[in-house]
Amino acid sequence: MTKRTIIPFGPQHPVLPEPIHLDLVVEDELVVEAIPRIGFIHRGLEKLIEKRDFVDFVYVAERICGICSFIHGMTYCVGVEAVMGIEVPRRAQYLRTIWSELSRIHSHLLWLGLTADAFGFENLFMNSWRIREIVLDIIEETTGGRVIFGSAKIGGVRVDIAPEQIAAIVKKLNKLEKEIKDISNVFLKDPSVKHRLVGVGVLSKDDAYALGAVGPVLRASGVALDTRQLGYAAFDEIKVTPITDPRGDSYARCVVRIQEIFQSIDIIRQAKEKIRVGPIEVKVEGTPNGEYFARTEQPRGEVIYYIKGDGTKFLKRMRVRTPTFANVPALLKVLAGCQLADVPVLVLTIDPCISCTER
Amino acid sequence: MKEQQKIINIQVSQLKEKVKEFKNQGYRLVQISCTRLENFELSYSFDKNYEFVYLRFSVAKAEDPIPSVSGIYWCAFLYENELHDLFGLNIKDIVIDYKGQFYTTAIKNPFGQEFKQEDK
Amino acid sequence: MFFHLAKIALKSLFSKPATRRYPFEVREAYKHTRGQIAIEINQCIYCGICQRKCPTAALAVDRQAKSWTIDRLRCISCRACVGVCPKSCLTMKNSYTKPSLNRRKETFKNA
């Protein structure tokens, strides 16, 4: 029987955007199992609900994560609005949809860059992030902040986008689409990239469903589940078809994310045609009394906010279950049986956002 | 766009058989959470094809034993370790048990203490 | 078939660089950028509503001494105070706070 060694991976590693620790049990460069350890940036944000009233808590909810920031704020507002029975005006629903899809585009471009960095292709990493800067400029022009949008509010949105600005956004995204097609040709057709991604980390359809995986990790194994089909925000009038791929390896996860970028650009085009004129917010009166589980689709999967109020202005409980937390068991299954040099690529294919996981 | 969410109230002793029923019908485990009121109120959520169902039961004290469902759904071990570290709940036979080392916080069981309302 | 990145690499070899030579060239700020808070101190009535609404407790209002202090490094530029001021004397400028080694708090007085 060969000797087993334990190699620590993280919390500080050049390929990881945020700290996570894995103890890899290896036998001669073949990983046998992996034991995770999280808790390096636990900030205790769920406990803060006892000190901040429910209207001001949007500022804290937005700052749980930097990459998926707007959708955290929006899901919190959707949850409180469902408990209090507030009806958000149509124009605000469409604006929320436009910002969510911009958030998704910039998050997937960030992921493409980090994956290219993980297998050593620095030129591709820089080019992906160069394209991402244009999306961040659009976001800053409309909301005021590049990463933390600050535009979600209970009862609607805080700022409005003028019609000529929406038309300008669509024109810029049309130009961007050609550049993204060039980049994605490199990811999908270049033989050196394919050598690192094809056949690495296969997750079968039954395993993905039984382990509770969500988001592109689940859809790249062939299960067609996308929380946007529930119909929150403007998604009851804009139909979304989940993008799936039957292969289940890292190449399939890359394909799904690239196609989701093009799908998001198309959704913004549809929103521009269908958006209505009208108010962007509604006045909030009273306090929340009741409970609800609000579910939306973040770039990484399905996020759930559990809101429970008892009639005072401080909520009783707010619990966040983020998609990376649900994808960690799938990561452990995929790591068993892979080569040691593939570990950084596999950790990145589930798109880890550890600051979300640990709140 | 509020979705219909079905709640099923059960006792602690029925937990394992109800969870096995859901597994056989093809539901996936979505999340496990707890609220600290006078007692501890737990919710186990399941979903199949966007139909959302959750089990609800309570335990009176933190020492009351709760059976683990990580034998049925392997992914539940993360949620149960988190509940043990933050609330001090006694969950027996978790598949991978970190024994209190999952989240190391300065105060032990920060959520399990008495709920005090503080003025801002 | 090979060298798929060649087309993009050659294009960026012969075009203008995508980066700007900051701090020699500064980009013009957008209109809505959330930079730093500015106050019109003559209009302020020292009611203290902005201090209560601030999520990070970055403001301190002294009614007796008639002064308004902001801790620049605690402010997260969220615009909550701008929305609740009853005299509308707070505005959001679109330039960022300059980096500094020691000065954090700025006090405005109506002497």
C-alpha cells in the first residue's frame, strides 16, 4: 500500500480569490480525498440584524459580497416585500432585471479571467478583464458605484435610468458582444486550453442532483433548473430557458457560463423593448410580520434569504444560504481521484465566493 | 410574485422517516436553518421542480438530541456542523463531525444565547 | 486552427493601450458617482437625523458647539444621510477622498 501524505491547500494560494483551506490526502500525486475548512472571514453579519432596523439593513446585505452585491440587496428586498405584501412598480422591476443581468455578465467575465490565470494563460486573463472594465463603467454611470451598486431599496429602486441611457447601454453591449465572441473562441477551440479542461472533474447527473449542487455546476451536468423561471422581478414577462450541457466536466461548465453571458445580453435587449414608463418606488409603511423564503438566481446559483419578522422594526431572523455553500460537497466529490496539478482548476470551476459563504 | 411555500409541522421523532420519504420522491435538500425564539425552531427545506416544501419542528433546550440526516443526504453535514457551532445544538451521528471546530468564533454559540433587544 | 489568441494579441499590439497613465491623466468622473459627502454648513440646523441614520456611525453632530464632524475613513458613501436631511444641505460630490496618512475627521463649524 502506498504511503499517504497530507498537503494543505490554502488559505493563501495565488489562484484563490478568497481564503479557503483544503487538506488534500494524496498518494503519489493522486488525490484520494479532500477535507474542507472554512471560517477565515466570518464576520457575523446575520447577528447584526438585531441592531439595525429592517429598512437600513439593505446597506449591510449589499456588502456581504463584492461580486454578487446587487443580487444580495435585491433578494433581501424581495423577501421583505413578500412578507409585508408590497407591490413594486413595473418600471422598478425592469430596472432591477437590467442591473441583475449586468451583474451576471461582469461576474462571468471575472470568472473567465481567473480560470485562464489558473492554468497559466496570463494574456487571456488580462483580455477578459479588459472587456469587463467596459461593463463596470456602464454600472458606474448608471448607479454611482463600480462594484457596490447601492441602488436596491425596499419598495423599488433608488435611482432611475433615462431612456436614452438604456439605448446607449444596449449599443455598447452590442459592440462588446463581438469582442466576447473572440475571447470565447480561444476558450472553446484552443488545443492547450482544451487539454486542461476536457475530461477533468466529471460530475454525473445523479451525483450533482443528490449532492445539492446549484447553478452552472448543476446545469453543466444536464439538469435544467434555473431559479429565474420562478418569475421574480421582470422574469414573468421575459422567458429564460436554462442552458445545459450533458458532459459534466470542467469544459462543460465553461461552455455554460460563456453561453449565459450571451443570454444575459439578449435579456437586456428584451428589457429595453418592454420597459414601461412610471414611478420607480412605492412608500413603505408598517413593519414586517411573518416569514418567507426568497429565492433568486445569482451568477453562481440559487441564493435563499429566510426572513422572519414579528411586528417590530428589528427582524427576528435573517438567514442567507449562498450557492457556494451548496456547491462545496460537489467540489469534494470531484476532487477525489484527480491529479494534484488539477486541483486549482477544479476549485475554480465551481466559482468559489467564500465571503458569501461565510457572511 | 410570491410563490406558494408549503409548511409541514412535525415532531423530532418523525424527522428521519419524513426526510427518507422526500428522498425517495426525488426532492433535493435546499437548506437547514434555525431561529432562536423562546425555544429553537428548525426548518428543513426541500425542492423539486420549483415546488418548495419545508419541515418545521422545535426543540426546547440546546441539549435535546436531534438525529442527523447526513446518512440520507450527504450534503447535510455542512449545515449540521454550522448549527452545532453557532447555536450549540446537539446533533448526533453526523457523517463528518468537526466537533466544534467548524467556525471558530470569539464567543461560543453566539446565536444560542438569550435574545436581547438592544436600542440603536 | 492554432494560435487563436493571435488575432486579439496583434490587434492590441497596434492599437492604443487600454490603461490610462494615472495620476498624470485623470478620467473625468461620471455625474452620479458616489464620491464624498459635502455640507452647506450655513443651512444646517444640527438636528442629528443624519447621525442616527448613518449605518457606520461616521457622523457626529454637536448641537451646543454647532459643529458637524465626519470620519472620512468610516464613510461608505451610501447616500443615506443625503436622503433624510430635512434642510437638504448635504450633497454627494463625484470626486473621491484623496488618500491621506493621518487626517481622518473633518469638522465644519458655523462660528
